[in-house]
Amino acid sequence: MISTRPRVVPPFLRASLGGNFLLVPLILICVALFFLAPNFATGQNIENILRLAAIYAIIGVGQTFVMTSANIDLSVGSMAALIMALVGTVVLGGYGVTAGIALALVLGAAMGALNGIIVTKLKIPALLATLGVLVTYRGVVQEYMYGSYHVRFPESLRFLGQGSLFGVPMPVWIALVVAILGYLILRHTRFGRHVIAVGSNEQAAARAGINVDRVKIGVFALQGLLVGVAAILFMGRLNSAHPSFGIGMELHIIAGVVLGGTLLFGGYGTIIGTVLGMILIGVLENGLLLAGAGFFWQQIFLGVLIIASVGTQLYFHRRRARS
């Protein structure tokens, strides 16, 4: 029987890997921004942060599964842009919002599964495979839209991105459902245990009878499905679909997932940590902007976050290897 315990879990970082460690810096940063940026604590600003962080968290749940299986998906931004372009054509073409949502989910799952097939059947490392797909999808959407963009979607679609239910933004409700389901699948289903096993030791998982290729295709398909969900929410929130949408999104997603505690080397993932990581990044980016720092400072900070998060994991990975 294969152990599904994480490969690298330093005892004093166990809370961090569970995502709980992020609560302390998140609270401290919010308190600091309350004094540094007077507009930060307004109800409208907090709602804006939660709306955006929720949509990123939805994609992050999928990336958590992918990275737990010791893979990575760099194509999420380009995939979202292409889905939005195609769904926009369907919705504005008179086929209705329901058809558009169904198309987004099917397209996302199919694109994700294609990534998994490329990785498993062509034996191309996920980093390079999804990098190639990123460039391909971006070229396809640019050619398809050819400088144009979709605007003015129906009210029912806008409600999904801009509306609220019982005072809580719709993206937050949807992200909450996705996060709960993601947690239950990862921790309490056979598929989740297989994902962890494959990420911990792929060869041992195969010897134990686990269909490794099927698991990998499954996590990429799940990632694509959730990108489809996020694409619909982005369309509603922005009331537009532009071919340049999503450039650099993959860095935001990976930063949030790694910062939340999911191991870059596979074998351990935390849905709670991913959600908190996305909120933390959203708070910091928003707070920096309100405090007077420009967009480029946000990019610098995001890059430093990625380096720090990965560097910390590498440090403990090497310590474990030496011991």
C-alpha cells in the first residue's frame, strides 16, 4: 500500500502547509494597510478584493491538484482567453447564456484533458508541454479575434461576475463551493488519494496498480474545467472578452498555490492554503496600489513572492535529502 503522506513536511511548517500560517501575516498586513491606505478598509474595496481573489482561487484549486500530482499547468491564462472568445461568440450570437456556460465547461475540460494527453502520451514534461500550449492558445485567440473584442453581455451573465446573493458576491459563493468540493475530493476520495500517491512517487504508484496516465489526464481536465468556470465569471465581471486577457495569469495562480503550501515537488496539496494564498496576494496587490505603488511594483512583489516560496521549499527539500 502506498503512503499518501507528503514527502517534505518540516514539523514547524506543518501549520503553514495547511494554510493556517497565512492567517497571521494576512491579518497583520490588513492592519498595516488600514493605516497606510485609508481607502483600503472600505466595504466596496474589500468586495472588489474578494471578487477577484475568488475567481483566482477557483483556478487555483485546479492548479493545486495538478501540482500535487507533481505537474504544473502554465496555459491557464491563454486557455481562459480562448474560452472567453469562443463563448462570447456563442452568447452574443443569440444561443443564450446557458449554452455559453455549457460550452465553457466542455471546452475547458477538453483543453485540460488535451494537456494531460500531451504530457502522458508524448512524454513531454508538463512545464514544457503547457508552455507550448500557452503560446499556441494565445496565437489562436489573437487570430480568431483579430484585434476585436466582445462586449455587453446579457444581464444574467453579468450577474455571475458582478452580482451578489445575501450581500456576498456571486464569485465568492461559487469559489466556496469549488473549494469545499476540491477539499473533499483531494482528501476523501480514491481519486484524491491517487493524485497524492502519483505526486509522492509515480513509479511506486504504478507498481501498486494505479493508472498514472489516467490520474494525470484527470487532474489536467479538472484544471481546464475550473478555468472554464473562471472564464464565465471573468466575462460577467468585466462585461467583455479581449484576446489579450490573462497574460501573466499563470504566475499569479502558481504564486498563490505555492505560497499556500502546496509542494512544488508533488505529494502534498492544500485547498485551504490555496484560497488563503490568493486572498493574501489580492490584498497585497490592492493595498500596494492604494498606498501609491504602481503596477510594476505589484509585478516585482509577485516575482519576489514566487522566488521566496519556491526557495523555502527547496531549502527544506535539500535538508531532507541530506538527512
